[in-house]
Amino acid sequence: MQKIFSNTIIVIAIFLSAQQIKAQGFLRVQGKKIVNNTNKDFIIRSMGFGGWMLQEGYMFHLGFLGQQYKIKGKITDLIGEKETAIFYNKWLKFHTQKADIDSMASWGFNAIRLPLHYRLFTLSVKEEPIKGQNTWLPKGFEMIDSLLNWCKQDHIYLILDLHAAPGGEGNDLAISDRHPDEPSLWQSKANQDKTVALWKKLAIRYANNTSIGGYDILNETNWGFDDPKDTRGTTEKRNIPLHNLFIRITKAIRSVDSNHIIILEGNGFANNYNGMFPLWDKNMVISFHKYGNFNNQASIQKFLDYRTKYNVPLWLGETGENSNTWFTNNIRLMEKNDIGWSWWQLKKMGINNPLEIKEPKNYQQFVDYCAGKKITLSKVKAEQILNSLLQNIKIENNIFHKDVIDAMFRQPYTTSTLPFKPNTISKNTFIKAVDYDLGRNGFAYNDADTASYMYTPGVHTEGNRGHTYRNDGVDIKNDANHQPYVFSIENGEWLQYTVSVNKTGKYRISYLTASKNNGGMINIFNNDKLFLQNLKVENTGNNTNFEASKTSSIFLKKGVNKIKIYFTKGGFTFKGFTLATE
């Protein structure tokens, strides 16, 4: 495991100490703001725990399957029902542990948004032995109790989020693990009754628990109530069934719990609030979700108008799945407007979260089997892969992406840069291209394509096109030996590296590049002063055959130096550079 409590994170924690307010008593609504029990404004800085109680296929390269029940079905086919039950019990035990909560507290989070799957708390309607009654299961409640204990120790709030309601609340099936051939939440009064009963049960249990930050009562409804063709629910004008269910849930909660904030999410993936106003409870927050659009005032103006008109606090209850640049700009936008936020998500396979789950050996064989490809996968081999996955989901075996945390907790408030790794120049020191400084685009590096705007028509940018190692705009791939390098270099892009030098003097520098042409050109700066100009990148036959350039002389002063590798003309790949004493 990469060291969680690195010097970089300590710097972030010190930076945040003046502004970070930890959990303290019940949160409540005061006009347009959320406050704690001392009436201090409280900005929720939260992380969603997707993938723990509820798996979505894309989190594990199984997006083609989608729902958790389909993933579970494939595993059952491979290893049997009994062994699958054991696997999922271990999954729930290993995925999130006290070390995850301790790490989050050290990074600066003050809350967790916990996606709940109703099946951990009660049977489905069709499984109930007595029609109309509810069988309560201990597993989900025990998991919340354990998590609350850890949260209390770290002074972090826990926000309960019903992510998978009985029957499922939308046409995006994976979000709520919905079976399309069975009645949805909106097609079954029994499912709605069970949803109301579950919230009352939760409220009874946690009514007096000050570590509960609020109840996010229904995640991302996406349903056409008046217009079935509106499958995403984005253009619904009235949303009457959603409004009515919200009122029922509120009454059930308030019959036993007057302490906790109730959080609403509109239709259309939480953003369609038509028919929801005026609100019916004084301790209520409206949540909106934000993915893949621009981080400008116009993108949130509708919600700011709601806040002003209806005197209600806002919370960006789910966002993320993008690049570090997008993260930083989003958080800057939210906090400038006094809006708290919750990121999605803590860990999965991929680089755009604080913790990355490593693929087990031979995992692609499991993926191929799930995809229906003609592959023979024995029970023994499948169990080996799945047991490795169970080990890899533990935080001690996750890959820690400190660049993501830095983008969320330091970069929104400063343009200063930090070394990604300590680089003390000795007799002969090689610095990897991918270990450029931590910081904003334009300050630690400059890349022409820094974020994904997948929900913005006509914009087709991506960020890191190699989807490995770091989550900035810089494009990174792995070579055949799994060593990372920078590719897709465009004219005018650059990378900065902070190095420490023990002695002032001249040093020799050479760079490791690969190119299928002779057009590449590099300039080298030190502390913003141009030292070497128009260095040629030689043709090496292709973009993966790396060769070292001829050495050149550069002057470095004792102490900290900031070396900038400036790509005057791109079109090649870059693996790193060597500094050596003369």
C-alpha cells in the first residue's frame, strides 16, 4: 500500500485546519445554510461509498452487466450459491474498514454519504412470508452501527442514502440494482410502503445519534410519470408520485425523529424539482447532482435561484468521475457559493478516486466470462481470481491517488505546487516523466485537454487519455513492462519538476523520448528562466522505442529548483530525464 499519511497530505491537513469544522452535534437547517449545534456554518465535504453495499458494474469493468444481481448471478454460475454467499459476506467485511474512515478524516472529509441497498435491511415484497408485513434483517443495521462507531471516533458525520429502494426507482437499472421484469418502486404500492417502513425503522434506530448528518431519502429517481417516453425524468412537469412519496417518508421519519435533516433529490437524476415546492418541512435540504458539464455559475444558477426563492440550503449530493482539474474547479465553484459537496466515490477500479482497486491476476478472464465470450474458467481458477479481488478491495492493498486528494483539498485554494515525489539530485538521478509536480493545470503542468464533458453537447475532451497512474490532464500510458510514460504530447504543453540540489553548479541533463518522426522539439527552463532551447527529439522508429538524447549542460542552484520541460513541438512520447553531476 502506498503510504496514506504522506507529507503531501500532512501539508493539506495543515492548510485545512483553519477552515475545517468537524462533526459536532446535530446538523440542522438555518435559513439558507446548514449549521451545527453551536450555530456555526457547516460546509459538508463528503465522500460517497459506492461499491460497498451496492455494486454497479462499471466500477469493476463490468458495465455491460450493470446491476449487482447480474454480477452475483455470474459469480454463482462459476463457484456455486454457497460460495457466492461467502464471497459477498467477505466483500461487505473487507471493502470498508476503520482504516478507510481514519484516512478520510486525515485527508479533510467531514462526512460520508452511504448508499444503502434495501436488501441488506429487509426482504423484497415477493419474498415476504406474510403479505404486507416487513421482515427485518440485521446485516444492514449492524453495518451502519459499526460505521457510525468509526465515524464518531473520527468526528465525521454519516449521511444515509437510500440508493437501491424496493423495486428500484429509475430506468438507469444499475444505480438501484433494479430488475426490469419486476414492478418498480413507482409501479407497486407495496414497494412504496416498504420504502416508507424502512425509513421509519432507520429513524427509530438513529433518532438520537448525533453522528448521523442527515437522511438522503431517495437517490436519483429517473422516471417518466406523466410521459413514459421521458425515461430519464428530466422533462417531467409535475412529479406527483415522487412528491407524494417524499411527503409520506417525511411524515414517517418525523413521527419518531425530529432531530435530523431530511435531504431531497429531484427527478431526472436529482435535478428536476418541478412540482416539489413549496417544501413541507423546516429542516430540509435540496440536493442536486453534477457530472460532466462546465464548472461555471450558469451550470448551478437554477439551484441558486431555488435557494433564494424558497429559503432552503443546497447540497451538491453527488459529483465526480472526472479529472483533477474538473474536481478543483467544481469545488471552487461550490464553496464560492457556500454549497457543500459529496464526491463519488472513494474506491473502484480506475484513477479518478482517492483509492484504486487493483485488478487481480487473470481478472480479464473473469470479465470475458461475464461478457459471454467463449472462455473456459474452472471453479478453482474463478475462486483464485475472486479471492484476490477480496484482498485487493482492502485499503492496505489499494493504490492511493494523492493527486486526487490534493486536487480536492489544496488546489481549490491555492495555485502553489508541491513535488509529487522527493527528487534529490545525486550523482546520476532519473526522474520519471509522470512524476511532475502536484498542482493546477497552468502551474504544475500545462495540458490542452484536461477534463471530460461527456454531458456537454459538442465537447469531446477526455483528460488523461491513458487512464492510468494519475488523474490530471496529462496523458499517461504503460509500456510492455507496465512502466508509465507520457504520450499524446501537443505543441505548447509542459511539465514541471521540483528538485533539490545539494551543491550549486553545472549538471548534465538528458531526456528519454520515442518518436516516429523528426519533428519534436523541447525547451528546458529552470525557475522560469530559459536554459536550453530547441532541443531535437530524434526519430527512434516508433513511439515506444525510447532512446536517451545527447546530454546538455544546465546550471542548478543549491536548494530547490523548478525544472520545466516545455514541448515546443509535440508528436512524440516522453519517459523521463536524467540529471547528473559533471
